[in-house]
Amino acid sequence: MARKSNPDSVYRLSVHRNGGHLYAATHPFLLDENGRRKYRVLHWGTLTEDLRFIPGKAWLQAPYSEREKLVFPPEWDLSAMEDLNAGPALFGRTFERLGIREDLVAALGGDAGRADAFLSLVFSFYSTWSASGPFACQNPSVEDVRPEELDRFLELRRSRYASDRLCAVDSVVKYSSMDLLADRKYGKRAERIHYVSAVETVTYSLDARVPVSYRTFPGTLGDARGLSVLRGELTRNGQGEAILVTDRAYDSFPSVVPYLREGPMVLCVDVKQGFVRERIRRLGDYKLKPAGMRYDARSKRYCRQYPLEGERDLRLNLFFNPQRREVELAQIEAEIASQRQALQEMADYRVKMDRKAAKREYYLFDLHFDEADGTLASFAQSESKIERIRLVSGFFANVTCGLDIPPEEAVAIYGLKYDQEKTGRRMRGALEFPAATLHPEDRRRGTELLLFLCLVLDACMRLSPVRR
């Protein structure tokens, strides 16, 4: 008779040596369709030669409830994780080191008691979220912060990072109602003007790797105009020469050009835009390496820089990844086959369809409907759409303004922003309050400040102890 398994064995850590490195690992398993166990190796951190445990990404991102289940060998040195388990005490030391408490006390007119009470609420909310997981926290009762106090606090935060060279911007649209998911997917929010929306923008320091400030814009304000406002705030705080790094959340590149000359910037652009697509088309036919592009051994990509016609200090940096192109071309073929099969079934069974929704969903085909009953009459593969998608597969691009740097450095700068975006994307989802917090106005500023400080805290807690 087989020995009964110990349910705690999947949480027992052991030494895993790989490539000359020591890792602290567990061996969780999943059951396949036949009921057999499929084991894998999960690294919770690294080990020094004297068996000192250094927490890694898996441990740092795990809830407290999961950390407590881990069984460590008695001979391991766990001193590196003692501070990380300290909870509010560690949070307080982190905010002291970053100067957040000092700035908050100054912004509140020297009222240290009020500042400590607010930070205690931040620590409590963040601890509850970490222990319970995403979407398990209730909307907290937050004291409102006056506009002049909030502006003073954010001004003090920006002044602390005035000497930083790189500054990234990330934004997200929040709605007053959650029934707009389909409309948001297809860009229809402007047609629902009776819903309140706002653009939440967070500014990061890519040198210090922490969020610095945030700003709420009206949902009707264009992203290009928002960049100009943020640049003005940075200039007033002595960061006029900081390199602003941002993504492609704007209507079109010509709409943002007038604001680019306000300071140095690295701006991601959509390769589907005409001026980028034209330069890709000029590369001609190729199998592996496009003509005129050089290989960057560090990023393992091909790159080339173009000066933009009529724009003296604007340069387009074009990048090509052969492995990415292979994957995207295969995905296109799979999507074509999937859409064709679905459309054929709908045509055979005379399914009545909404024309606008069908054209959005089956965008790789030209659809023709029966005028009498609205059913799908025929469909044909759209060669022009597919050709445009295939043309830009494997390419991505950014534009630099006021910077004399090679494309290799431009893509390295944007890579730092992508690391921060991963943290921001995770926190936006996990610490999301109901959209109704956009109104009423009271307590909205306090709630936003609480979320921002949680974002700062989370960014610091997920750095390894060595980097911290």
C-alpha cells in the first residue's frame, strides 16, 4: 500500500542547483487529464554558499497567507526576510527613507498627527490587500484632502527627483459606470457622453524606479495636451531637461508634434501609422535581415534611425525582431482559419448578426449581409487588411525629440518604462475601486492619494533586498 502523502510537502523548500547558482525551490504539481501528477520547479529566491536565503520575485509577489505556508529547513539563514515580514514597521521605514512622511506633514501644515493617521490607513489597506488578494478589499473611508494640500504634497515629491534624468508617464481612463467594457474595447466611449470619465496619469522616475506624482485630467482632454501640462509641472520643479518617456496613447502623431519641442522626449509610435508604414515598405523584400538595418547584440534586434522630413530635431527609430515576426505571422494564419470557420458556420445556419459587431469581430474578412433578414450572405478574405498586418509584423518604433542618441539607447530607455508599466498595470487592477468613486467629489482626492501611496509602497516592496 502506498504511503499517504504529506499535504505540506508541496510547501517544503529545498536547494536547487542550476548553472552554478543555488535556488530555494518547491515542487508543486498539477493533475493532468489522466490523474497523473505533473511536477514543476518554483524558485522562491536564491541562496548564498552559506545558505542565506535572499527572497526573489515569487516570494515578493506572494500574499502573506502563501508565505506563511512555506516550510524552511532549520539550517537556513532567514535574516534577509525578517524586515520584509515586519509589515507596517517596514512600511514606515520605507516612507521615511523616501521622505513621504516629511512631505505629507509639510503639505498638511505641520499636522503630524493627521499625516500619521492617513499613513496608518495606507499601511492597513495595503496589508489587507496583500493578504487577501485582488478585488477583496472594500472601499475605505478616507478623509478628503484639500486641493491646495494635495498640490503642495505632489510639488514636494517632484522636487525630490529634480535631478533624475529619466521620467516616464503612464495613464488609464476611469469611467463612472462599469457597463462600458465593450465600448471601451472598440473605442466607443466618446459616443456615451452621459458617462463621467477621467484620465489618471502617473509619473515615474526611471532612475529611482518609484512613482513620483500623479494627475487627474478630464476625460475629454487629449493625451497630447496632457503631455504639455505634465511637462510644465516638471519644468516648474526644475526637471525641464528630464527625458520624458511615454507610450502611444494619442490620436495621431501629427497631433502630438507641436508639444514634442517643449523638452527632450522618447515617444512610442504605432507602426500602423502612415509615415512608419511607408519606411517599412521601402525596406523591400527580405527573408531575415531588412536591408540597411544593423544588428544590436544586446537587445538581439535589428535597428535603424531616420530623420523625419521637415522636422529638424525629430528622429524615428525603427526596430525589427525576426522571432517576433515569425510568431505574429503564425498568429495571423491561426486567426484567419478561426474566423473563416466561424463565419462558415454562421452562413450555413443563416444566423442573424449585428452588422457593426460582426465587422469588428471578424475584421480580416469582408462581410456581405442579406438585406431581407440580416443574415450573413457571403464573406471573402480581405487581402488588403491582411497585407497591412503582415507588412508591420515584427516591427516596433519610437520617436526621439531633442536627443542625439542612437536607436540602441532609445530602446533601452523605453525598456525601463516597460518595467514600471508592469507594476502600474498590476496595481491598477488589484487596487481598483468601483468606478463610482469618480463622484461625488468629496473623498475622491483622499482616495486617489491613498491609491498612489499604495502604488509607491508596492513598487518598493517588490524590489529585491539587494537592490533596495
